[in-house]
Amino acid sequence: MKFQSVNGMSSILALSSSRAGNGGYLESAAGLISDFIGTTAGSITFIPFASVAKDYDQYSSVVTKALTHLSYKIKSIHENDAVRMVEEAEVIMVGGGNTFKLLHDLYHLDLLQLIRGKVQSGIPYIGWSAGANITGLTISTTNDMPIIQPQSFVALQFFPFQINPHYLNQKTKGFHGETRDQRLEEFIRLNPGIPVVGLPEGTALCCKDKQLLFEGTTKGVLFQDHSDGAIKKREISPGEELSFLL
């Protein structure tokens, strides 16, 4: 499948995680979500399929409780006809969990292209962790284990680059496996020309009106290959514009 992003009319909030530091569930994200969608009364269609436990009622309840300050009513997609709920969605919200499980279910239920079309038409999209992972070209830079095989690794392709939520490059004494940076560099070596944005906890990408901003309270990272063959990593700061990646 040819990579084809749909960022032209899209409003997308891709959050690294549901928590930051010792904060509560969606506590660090609540302000960004509120600013992103505003306070106009309406509904949010929530997609909980990244949950491996499949306790979707509980998952939906936790999300609803965390966002009680919003005037939106949160309706989980598992409660009714999934296709109809996406078709009628005013806002689409996708929670975290396992990225392979999430993408598997979206393909299985024929929702992937439907979600892409809705967001392309202007419906806001909010996702964290796995829900952020699928906003990129593929899920090939997720940290999750492939516990189930989706139809394809090709994701929603809102962005013409890759995302690595929960980014943390840490080398532990006595550990001889690859670091996160090494893994992401491996991806670029086999997929030249495709940048990777690393999102540490508490950070996000916000795309509106064809403008892409890095948000949060800590720095993120951008990996890109260059004409000399080198793969270079640089820090990106809160508030920095990344629209050149679109």
C-alpha cells in the first residue's frame, strides 16, 4: 500500500501517554484535550480496542471519569454498532494499550479507512500511546510486543512520518541489548527518508490548520537521515513548530 498522509484538513492530537510522572490518569493531557476540542457540548466516540484485557466498560469508565470537566459525553464504540458510531462521530478518541491489538481490531472491523475519511473531513482525532502510534505511517516504531498479527502494519497515515510514544533512551548497566535510539535508527536505515518523532511522557503532537506543534513540558527528539548517509538526532522543544514534516 502506498503511503499517503491525510493531514490536509485534519485536526490531530497525538499524546505520548495517559500519565506523566506521578500524575493521575490523563491528568497531564486534560488541558491539551480541552484546548484542542473546546468546551462546546457534544459527544466523543471512544475506541478502547488497544486494551488486551477487553474490559471495555471499565476502560471507558476510567476515561470518562478522568475527563469529567469536559462538556462532551464519552460513548465507547464497543457499546453499539461500531461502523455507525464512527460515521456519526463528532470527535474520535483512541486509547492506549497494545498497538498490534488496536490495529488488528480496526482492520478486522473495517474501521481504518472509515476513521481516516472522517478525520480527513475535519472530525478531530485524539489518541494516546497506541492511539498516537497509529497516527503515523506504520506501527513499526511502537515499543509493544506483536502479541497478535494485524492485517498490515500500515496505520492511519495522518502524518507522513513515524511516532515513538513513551520515548526513553536509557542504557542500564549490565544490559547488552539495543537502546531505544539504536532501534529507531535501525528503522530509518531500512526505511530511508522517513523521519521518526520520539515523544517522552507528558508530550504530544498537535496538528491544526496544517500547523504541527510539539507540546509538553519536556523536550522530544527527531531522527532524520541526511544526504551524507548519516542518521541525526536532535532535540525538539515545547512549542516548536514541526510543520516542515507534513
